[in-house]
Amino acid sequence: MAPLLEISNLSVRFHSDKAEVFAVNGLDLSLDTGKAIAIVGESGSGKSTVMMAVMRLLQSNASITGQVKLDGTDVLQLPEKAMRRLRGKEMAMVFQNAGSSMNPTKTIGDQMIEPMLFHHMASARDARQVAVKLLHQVGIPDPEERLNNYPFEFSGGQLQRVMIAMALIADPKLLIADEPTTALDVTVQAEVLILLKKLQRERGMGLVFVTHDLAVAAQVADDIYVMYGGFVMERIAASELTTHLVHPYLRGLVQSIPKIDGPRTELPYIPGQPISITGGLPDGCVFASRCDKRFVKCHERPRHISISQQHSVSCWLAEGGVEQA
Ligand SMILES: Nc1ncnc2c1ncn2[C@@H]1O[C@H](COP(=O)(O)OP(=O)(O)O)[C@@H](O)[C@H]1O
Ligand SMILES: [Mg+2]
């Protein structure tokens, strides 16, 4: 069966007066129906850009090449009108700050019911019932009454749940969640993660979960894509994360996952600054400047090679390179 989402050789550059930003560089990604993948990387590694390209929501200073197939249709080639139908209906997105993407002057009920009426998905009475059911599914108590509340009357965690309910209105095949729990405290974050995972399983949706937190990624996803400088460094099954890693970047990230009882840290404890992708890319591996395993070959850009069906990597070590002591 063809993948639900198949991204091939996607590149995105942003143009500005000053310089070009090489935000995404030849990215391949594949997600099957009913599976979850996580895209992990430091801030600025290009995660949101990939997802905004999938939703075709990038700003006009972006130039995009490659293919983004949803159920076999290249969304990059669709006219905007067809794209509007696809957004929300076939694929929906949940963002980091639920509050800022909602209308503060309208009740949650109105904000959930209006799109259903607009798309002729339900009668007014049915739409209200659908909204109640969805709020119940995402764990909002007293959903009937809560429909009459405004966004400011919800806590951060509840608002994130409401936003997930909104994303599910049209029963999308693909749900994209871009750092949906980053602004929440750890306990609430864990609850929202469990909810997303549960909904994904129950509905058989494809889920793309974007995060800077590798530990979170491992909890949610079947497959993990690690990005650095706009490239996928390694793609690996979550179950093999601690045993089969190749890329020194990812190994560093795994080592920096905090112990359960230790202090919580953000990505990463790898020395050095993220590569600048403004103005051009280095000739060699983008991670070389921070890599403690680099050797002569790393002056050339590594290919992304397959190690097994679920495992691929961009690193010369995978091609028989010799580690430096
Ligand atoms: N509209 C834009 N114009 C110029 N540069 C942008 C724009 N949007 C994002 N970028 C740049 O693209 C790179 C990747 O950004 P982003 O995809 O948001 O990273 P992430 O989500 O991993 O933090 C960053 O260097 C960011 O500054
Ligand atoms: Mg982002």
C-alpha cells in the first residue's frame, strides 16, 4: 500500500534582502496510515518548515522544490482552492500555542460549529452534538457547558485539548502536531501526549509529531527522524533508539536525555552552536563542525544511505569510515 504521506527530495529556501536561508535540504520522509513519526531537532533545524510545506502554509518568500504526496496526490501541485479543501479535511495541524490560533472573542462552541456548517458537514443541532462528543473524547469535563466558554476560560493544557478536538472535526487522515506540548508543564505535557497517541491509535490516523525533545519523540512515535541544519541526519525505529544508532549527533542526543529522576534539560548537551544555514551550506557534512568523530571524509557531504528498511543515516561512519579515538 502506498504511504499516507510521502515526501521526496523536499527543499525549502527562504529569500530575504540579506541572504538566502537553506531551511530544508533534500528531505525524504514516509508515513504509513495508522503510524506515528516524530521529527526531532534543535530550534532552527527546519522542522516547522517541513510541516508548513506539507500544509502549503509557508510564507511567500519561500521557494519549494520536491514532492509532497498525500495519498498519492502531490499537494505542491494543487491549486489553492483544492488545497483549502484538503486542509482540515484530509490533514489538520495542532500548534504550540493553542490560545494564539483561536479567536478570543468567540466561544469554543462557535469556533467548533462554524466550520462544520461552512463545509456542510452537519446541521446546526448535529454540529453541536459532534462538538460535545469531540470535547468529551479529548477529556474536557462537562463538554456541554464548556462549549459556551471563551478561550481565556480554559487552562493551557485544556486549551491544547480543545485545539486537538478542533483539528479532529473533519476526521483527518493525517494529524500534524508541531511542538503541541512545549508550552505546558511536564505533567500536563505527559497527559496531552497520551491523549494524542490514544486518538491516533483509535482513529487509525497518521500522526507527525514535531518536537525538540527526543524522550518525548520516543514515547509517541514508531519512527524517528532527526534533523540538523535542514537535513535528516538519521531515521530510526523508536524501539532501536538506544541500541542501533549510527550518527554521532543522535548518539549525543540520546546521552543527553535526562534520567527520570534527574533534572529536566532541553536539547542538547552537545558542545558548539547549531550550524548557520543562512547564505549557503558547507561543502561537507553540516554537523562536522560540532562532531567529535569527524575525519577527513567529512569535508564531503555524506549521502543518505539505507541500513535497513526502517533505518537510514547521513554519515560517513555508516559507509565504513573510521571513528576517531
Ligand atoms: N519566513 C521565513 N523567512 C526567512 N527565514 C525563515 C522563515 N521561516 C523560517 N526561517 C528560517 O528557517 C530555518 C528553519 O526554521 P524552522 O523550520 O522554524 O525551524 P524549527 O521548527 O526546527 O525550529 C531557521 O533558520 C529560520 O530562521
Ligand atoms: Mg518549529
